[in-house]
Amino acid sequence: MKTNHNLAVRIVATALVLGLSGCSDLTTRDKNTIIGASIGAAAGAVLTGGSGLGTVGGAAVGGVIGHQIGKYK
């Protein structure tokens, strides 16, 4: 079980690093969406013990929250 957890965290961290490396021309809102999805995926993986469904669900919820941050400025 711990091996699956470590693997999920490594995959999310790698995706975050690779995903953010090409973000120089993105808007702040786009960056917030990506960051929210990454954090949500990591949290979903941790909370569900590395479940794929939990990781995807966390990414979806985090992406929506990240997209909404600063919407009404």
C-alpha cells in the first residue's frame, strides 16, 4: 500500500514539474487552474491511498477551485 502511495505522489510531482515548465504564456487564471488540479490530484491520491479514481476526482475538484480563485477581481 505504501508503495502505491509513493508512486502516486511521484507521478503527480513529475506531472506538476513538466506541466509548469511550459506555462510562460498562460494567464494567471490558467496557472491557478493547473496548480489547483495538481494539488487536488495529490490530495486525492493521499486521501484515498493512491486510488486512481480518488486522484482524478481530486484533480477535477482542485482544477475547478483553482479556476474560480480571483474570478471576481
